[in-house]
Amino acid sequence: MATLPQLIEEDVQRIDDELRDLLKETDATTALVIDKGGFLISSSGDSRQFDLTTIAALASGAFMANQTIANLVHETSFDNVYQQGQKHSMFVVTVDEFCLLTVIFRAEVSVGVVKYFAGPAAKNIAEQMQIAQQRDPGAGLDLSILNVADTSDFFKRKQ
């Protein structure tokens, strides 16, 4: 079964709008939607400052490691991960069964603000993914099977 629904331009535009709104509300630096396999689906914000492809892969790995820890302490899951740094921090939250929302923000920005606005953003992105899935339930992509390092050819914005 394909993990990621086939996204059309309208889906990507709505996801991008949600990420831009999240950045405005939180004063975060960058927001990403990633596949739980670590593939970058969409991003907004400062993409020059960070290697987003590598961050997507590592953020997914860190999130999945925390899911394993959750199981070890008899939790069904930890639905978010917060990593605090001196210059930048990162918050990762579950969007749906297949995707994560990752927010990178300056250390001075309150994680509470990021959590507060990331929850509704993740819900809205999940709803858009559900719309895409319902459009063609049999279609989709399993990016891990495709084994591509750069998914930008799959998720293009019209110029």
C-alpha cells in the first residue's frame, strides 16, 4: 500500500499556505512537512540556512526513535518531540499516520507558542492529505521504495 497520497497542485498549495501561516503566527524560521520515512514533502521559510533534505531524514529518525522509547515505557506513542538548542530549537509533531510537521525556530521563541499553533496546522495538513487520499484511494507513493534522495521532482510548484 502506498503511504503518501498522490498530491496535486491544489494540495501542495494548501499545505504551503498552512506552513506560511504557521511561520507568521510563531515567528519560526522554517517549517517542513516530511514523510515518516524522512523524505521532504514541502517546506516554507528560510531554506538557505539549513540542509532541509538532511534535516527531514534526521528529524524523522529522531521522531521514530522516540516512538520506540514510548513503547518501552508502555506508552502507545509520543506524538511530538522537542529539541532545544542555544541558537535554534526544533519541534516535530505527528500530522497523520504517514507524515510529520517539523518546525525550526530561534531559541528565543517560546516552544509553547510553537506547540499551540503547530497543533491546528498539523490537523489542517492532515485534512488536506485525507482529501488527497479520498480523491484516488488506490494511488499514491511510497517514497522509501522509490529510494530517491531528492523528492523535489515529485513535489513541484508551478512558477
